[in-house]
Amino acid sequence: MRKTDIILCLLLATLAAAGFFYRQNKSPGQTITVSTGGRIIRQQPLDKLPQTINIPTECGVITISKTAGGVKVISAPCPDKLCQKQGAITNSGSSIICMPCRTVITLTDTGHEYDAILN
């Protein structure tokens, strides 16, 4: 290899790495969706969510708390409290489900509507 070939390879590798990190830092944000009984009752960006919110359900009130980059259930009226024991969710597509109260809390990426488009 000549000296110019090595310089060209290093330049292309640097540009590829810079593009990768630029795309990683341009995250559109996350949206929290809360549904009870099959109906969406709250949907808003995670950064605009108050520190705690109360969600009225069929079996009582579920209290959700905002954490660093996610949400968690801090109190629930259900008998087993599995939704509380699950802890915080921070990844897109993650959910907290409370079966007795028929409540689903989901995090999704804003701006990513489709996983794939098939013909």
C-alpha cells in the first residue's frame, strides 16, 4: 500500500465513526404511553412528564414516577405488586404491565413509527 492509500483509509474510517456518533447523539427522545382497559389515557414525551403522575384504574390509583431516562411504578393497589417490583424501564419498547388493574405503561422512541416496511 502506498502512503496515500493509508491516508484515504484512515480518513474514511474517521468519517464513518463520526457519522455513527452523530446519529447516536441525535436521539429524538422517548414517549410514554399509558393505557387502561385498552384505552390510551396518557401519551406524552418523557422529558415533559411531571415527576409523579397518578393513573386512575379499575382497581384504584397507580402512581408512576419519572426516573433518569425512564419511569417506574411507585405504588399500586394490586395485591401482588409485580408492577412495582419490576423497577424502572428505560429502553424503547419496554413495558410495565399491571394485569389486575388492566394497565400498560410503554416507552417508545419518538419519530420511529415502523420497525420495517414490507411489500
